Amino acid sequence: NDFILPIFLTDGSNIRQEIASMPGVYRYTINRLSQIIDKALVNGIPMVALFPKTKTSLKNEQGSESLNEKNLICRAIIEIKKRYKNQIGIMCDVALDPYTSHGHDGLLKSNYILNDETIKVLIDQSLLQAQMGCDVLAPSDMMDGRIGEIRKALDKNNYQMIQILSYAVKYASSFYGPFRDAVGSKGLLKGDKRNYQMDFRNKNEALREVALDIKEGADMIMVKPGMPYLDIIKGVKENFKIPVIAYQVSGEYSLLTNGINRGLINKKAILESLISFKRAGANAIVTYYADRLSLILK
């Protein structure tokens, strides 16, 4: 019950498509979601996190598909709520990178992200996902000030019960490659994300960002990636009385899985890595192993 299961969505029907860079992880069409959610419920997983692989033809510089009430995420939320009611929670990513033709999390001009203009779009995206039935909004975009603006918009529109899990500490990391492959943004990304994601050499910035997001109304805090930043998880937990979530990101998952598949390390390394998050102070862990925990923990 300390785990959140990420699920990748794809358009079409009756598709369960393995992601080449993430062995054992699949994209699902909406009509096949029960295949993985039923398993999550058996394993006692309290929440799933949804991520879309948007068709290239639907992507543009503004990421306008993020505001389409019939996009993959919206249709998936409706289907899950219809089938499972409140048996399992739904967490949705708030960011534009799955929808932009340039692969960035916000609106881009002269290779720089437009912070304030992006926030306006993120507010509309958050309200749409709340309207569809999302339980936890997870802004992963790293725009300054977006938590406060999203919280105000939610409260104003009678969505006071929707929680915000802020990616307050998200580093410009080399461990995201397989995820970008999974959502189809890897080949599109122009430049890098260092002008809005965090410098991995800077520990103090993490604590400042967390303090700001708590003040703006965040209910929970995400640290991403996970294992290379156990010291950050520990520092946040010791300095703030707020739930801290660790994300065992795609690069961590693929390194472990490929190492196990090739006989370089023992599969017990999975449990060892997960325990390290708990030991550092994480209240919950987002991991691609969550659908196989019954085997790992046994």
C-alpha cells in the first residue's frame, strides 16, 4: 500500500504493446486497462498514475491536445471511474511534454520556456482533469508559482478535495530516457530541460523549492529521480512535515531489469532498491515494479 503504479496509454483498441526500452512494461489501450488495474487491486495498490502516448499528428507547439476533453487521459479517467468507482485512486500528470511537438513541458520561445504563459495552460489542464474525476493532480512541469495558481483555480471551481502532488524536486537528469520513449517525446525533444528542471549538483535549491510549494498549497511532494537522490528525500523528510513520494524512474527501472535479465545482478536488487527509499524517509514510491510486487515481496 506504499506504491503507486504508472500506466502508459496508447490509442487504438485491444493493444498491449511492450516498450522496447522498458522490458516488462507496456502501453495499454483504454479497453485493456482492466488487465493491469485488476492486478493492481489484487496487490493492494491504492493508486495508478496515468501517462499518454499522444499521436504525433495531435501534437503542436502549444500542446493543445492537453485541453481536449476527449484526449487519452480524459477518456481513461472516465473509464476507470465508471468501472472501479473509488476502488483505486487516479493520479494525473500536469505538464505539456506528452502533447508538444518540441517535447518540452511548457510553451517555448527562443529555446526558453515561457513560465507564466505555460501556467495559464496548466491551470486549464488541471481543471479539465479534475472535472473528469482525477483524484490527485501531479504538476511535473517545474514552472515557478504553478502550485499556488492551480490550487486557487481548483478551490474557486469547487474542487477543494482534489489533492496536489507537486514535483517540487525534479532534476534535469539522464535517467529519463526510457520514459520519453514510452510517451513518444524522446525523438522530438529539442535541446534539453536544464533551464527549468533542477541542477543535480545543488542540494539547497531542493529545500527552497519544497518550502515554496508547501506555502502555495501542495499536499505532497515528489522527488524525481529516486535512488540517486536518497539524500534529498531524507533532507526533505527531516525539514518538512509533509508526505514525500519517491519516483523510481524509467532509467533506474531499465538498468535494474536489464542487469537482472543478463545475470549481472540478482533480482533481490529490486527489493533492496525499494527499501532504500523507505529507509531514506519516502512515504510512498512510484515504481514500474508495482504490478509485480506480490512476486518481489514473496
